[in-house]
Amino acid sequence: MLFYHYYLQDKDFKSRKGRDRDSDLDSVRHFRGIDNKFSESEIDAMNAEFKNDYQRDKKYVIAITKCMEYSLELCAAVSVDSVDKSDFDEKIAAAFPDMEIITRREITVKDFKREIDNSNFYGTGKLMSILNLDFRASVFDPYPFDLNEDLVDVTKMSKKQCVQRAEEILASKSFREEIDRIYSKSNAREYHGHPVHYMISAGDLGAVDDISTLLINALYSNNRLLSCRRAVIKDFQRGILRDQRYRQVIDACEGGVVMIELKGNESMGNFATDFHEFTKLTGDILSNRKKDTLFIFVELTGQSMKDGDAISNITSKADIIQISEGTGTYEDAKSYLRGLTSRVDFDVEDESEAFKYLPKRDSYTVTDIFNAYNAWYGNGLKNHVYKAYKTKESYKVEVTTIESKPYERLQRMVGLTEIKAVVDQIIAAGKVRCVRERMGLDITGSSLNMIFTGTPGTAKTSVARLIAQILKDEEVIKSGKYIECGRQDLVGKYVGWTAKIVEEKFRAAEGGVLFIDEAYSLVDSSNTYGAEAINTITQLMENYRDRVIVIFAGYPDKMKTFLDQNEGLRSRIAFHLNFPDYNASELTSILKLMIEDRQYRVDDEALEFCRGIFEVASQAENFGNGRYVRNVLERAIMRQAERVVAECAGSAITEDDVTKLRKEDFCMIPTGQKATVKLGFAV
């Protein structure tokens, strides 16, 4: 539809003498007295009649939004195939015979909705719904895309003027050829619909804006456009496929222009399948709306999704002409850049200072020029607006460094040879799964869920955390979240609570890993709460198959009982990793790593002594593995501190004293016992 704002004035007002017309116009625009041209009931009746007329013939609707003593303000929505502007002016004149149209201007959908919302007259309330304009965004329900609507500043341009402007913005050959077609004398000079649509390929949105603005001016000058209204839609988010507002926004662009940036976005969904479905939806809308809505698709070089199958969902629905950004010489680039600097809203003493931001080369793309402009603009703000920053060339930002990447930390861990090999398989499986999904191939049953079996202290939890980080780094999962929980975190106190609690955990882990430790503890014969948790987990593993990786952990024999609780549970687990107990040699190596991480030192004699401790301890059932080593080290550090204080009484303590661990600092700890500090009082 086309949207207009009208300002009407009583004809008798013009004939009044002794008044300055301009000052009177200004005064009546703000007059809010009780002696209005029409009473409120009369306006309500007229608005109701206008609305009924539209519901009957779907041609146009008029709504009185303001009433003053000598004037009226109206908003009108006009169907593109009903009447032209001059005919519609006659409709307005016929509806208000004793009034004269002073101004008529086109407005955006947003302006139209605001005028209607601000009107207090009866009959305007349901107008948005009748016109299918009742789409809105709010803080709690934002659009799943970025929307910007404006009115392009159009002027009737001759071909010579259009070509001159095209040269100024370094128009490419493809653009110049389209200008020739638009201005061809073989074309009709009446609007009958859009024979073609466009794809603009450029490296910067500024370049796209210049190209599209000139294109719209050229079409408008040749009666190929009914409206200069332009809606720009970009930055699509997850949920757009289910949100009807995307279609409604484009429907409201009828008669004007809609620009759509074809760019895949991480927040749109986990994989490129969402972009493929989005292009199918957009192609269907294009097919239905291509006659009276001009579509301009935007491809940002190096950023847009390079998916031929997805793009064909659009290009197969209409005839689309591709227009690329142009190139020019150094002198061309300076001229273009000078034009850009003239647009800024602060004073520039020397426009040539922007030229130093142009790279040294033989030719320049429009993107090169906009990159130079953006760099100049940032310094321009410091030099001309916020002058306190004029002498500050750069600001140092301290970045926290990470000692090593997650994959490297995994490889550094002692033992776990088979585990590391399986992790490589998981990474490979995840990458192939992503590729298959981008290609639109079937991934049914292709899950990455895992089960870790092993006794306590065999690094199950540590490996699970690293896997979440590794898969994030390899772009197999989106967020890399790691949510750890046990029975106490999943089972509710009352019937019906458990399912909600379990789903909350899945939502919290979305895009990452949900680690369920001691999962066998959910097997509970005393009541049905544990069984409810298992059944809910099994169902949610299917519902969140593409969004959450579930890792179960526990003792080998008990985990077998756990898997037997639900027939579908085992089939949803792709990888089974068994974490064996460490031998004495591996435990000694783990001790060396822990000592290094804590910035201590140890000699070979002490290490050999500890190996003997681990030989004995590892014979006990469930002795603790890595946890046992940590306890031995904690006890040694406590004993070393006690020794150093006693040995250095009355003398200075050196770095060697506080960093070296000796054989006598280590001792056997009964399995299952933690390092403790003795506290008490001397009497």
C-alpha cells in the first residue's frame, strides 16, 4: 500500500483579510480549542464510514487524526492498483468539499502507525488489524531481524544527470548497462509492475546505499516506482522462520522497495540449514509479491553465505539483475572520498586529510574508499568534535592470555591414549555432521551424545569440560557452555516437578554440553521420580538433538543398569569412553604435572618414593586415582610449610626453601582420606 499524510484547510480561511497567511497557518496547526471544524462524534462517524468503505472494496482508507478550528489532518492508505495520486486527491476533495488540500506527503509505515495510534478518535483503533499492519516489536518481543525504513530523497533525473551521478560513485559496467535499459526509449513510461529485481554485490553497506539510492531515483524518474519508501531488512536471528512479522513487513512494502541482506548469521541458528530454509521462505514471498514490490537483495563480499543452492531458492523465483560495485583510479577515489567528507555534520578544514587513509594501489574499489572514509571519520571526531582525544592516537587494551588451547591441554594429560583417539573421532564426526547439514543431507540419528565410565578420579569431569571447549573451538557446537549436574539437581521433591527441572538444565546447556555425573543414581526403586527424570532426559535428548550434547558418567557396572532403564536411551548415545584406572607410573607423572602447575619443585628421590606410595595405594579398590594424587600433594605442601618454618627459625626464608618438596614431606595417606589441616589450641 501507499501511505500519505494530508493537511487540509477551510476554504473560507483563505478569503479572510487582514491576516498574514503564513503566521495563520502556523497558529492553526497547533490550535486545540473546542470550536473545531467538526465535532468529535462527526469525526468518529466519518472514520467509521471510511473504514467500512475499505472493508467493502479494499481500495483505500482515510482516517482523520487531528481536527482544528480551520483545518484537518488526515492519514490515508491506498491500494497500489486502485487509483493514482491525482485521482486520490479528487477523492479527498469530494469527501471534504469545503476544504482545500494544502500539503500532501508520502510517509512510512512507521509514521502512519504512529499517527493512527496518537489519534483519540473512535474508529481508528482496529485499523491496523484491518490493514494487516498490526506487527510490532517490543523489549520483550523484538523482531527476529533488524528493520530500518526510510523515504529515499528522489528527484526527477534525466539520463545525463543519472550517468553523471553514476560516474561520481564509480558505477560498474553492470550498473551503467542497467541505467541504459531503464532510460531506453523502447520502454513504456507508465507503471505496470516490476519486470526485474536486483542483487547488489559490494563490500560495504555504504556503497550499497549509494548504488540503491541512485537506482531508485532512476526508476522513479521513469515511472517505474510508485513509492520512494524503502525498508532495509538485515541481521536475521533465530525464530524468523516461525515469525509472521517478516512476511507482514514485506507485505507492507507493496508499491515501494524492500532491501534484504543475504547473510548467514550465527545467532540465526546452529547450522546453515536455517539459512537455506530462510531463502526458501524469501523466495516464496518474492514469487507472490514481485509485481508491485521491488526487491533489492544485498550480497556483502566476504560476508554473505556462499551457498549456491540456498541462493537459487531466490534467483529462481524472478528475473534478477546483478549489480556490482565499481572501481576507479586514485583521482576517482579522491573525488568520491571528497564527496563523502562533505556530508558530515561537523566542520572540516581540510578535506584532503582523508586522502592519507587510501592505500597505495593502482585502482580502488568503492569498498576501499568507504574503508578510508570510516577510518578518517573516526579521527575526524577526535580532531573536530571531541578535541580532548586529539593527541591520543591509540589506546592499549590488555588482553588476558590463555596458556594453552583446550585440545593441547587434553593432549598434555597423562595416559588416556584411547580417550584422546576417540575425542579425535568425535571432532571429525561433528565436523562431517555440520557439513552434511549445510548441504541439506540427512543427519537423522547423527548425535554426539556420550557415556563416560570409570572409577572416581580418572579425569571424566576434566575431559568433559575440555570436550565442550574443544568442540566450541572446532565450531561443532555454538556456545561451548558446560552444565554439570547430578541426581540432586534433576529430581524434584514432588510429582510433576522433575520434568520441568530437567528441561531447565537442557535449556541452560543449549549450544553446549550437559554433563550428568553419577547418572546411575537416577535408578531409584523407592519412587518414580528417578524414572521420570530418565524418561524426560531421553525425550529431551531427541528434542535438543542439534543443540545439546549429553554426557553421562559413572561406574561401569552401574551405568549398564542405568542404560537398561529406557530402551531409547542407549540408541541415542554415539560414543562410549571407558576411563581406566591409572598405574603407579602414570600417577607419578600426574604428580609431576600438579607440582609444576603449583610452582613447586621435586627431586628424583622424592618422586621414586611417591611411586612406591602409589604402587601400594593403587591395589585398593576405588582408591581415587588423580584425586588420591592431589591429596598426597596437599599433605606434602602442608608438611613442607611446617618443616620450613622450623628449619628457618630466626633466619631469612629463601625461594628455594618454599618451592622445593623433599622426600620427607611425602607420606602414605589411607585411600579415601583427604588432606587435612590440624587446628587446635595450646595450653
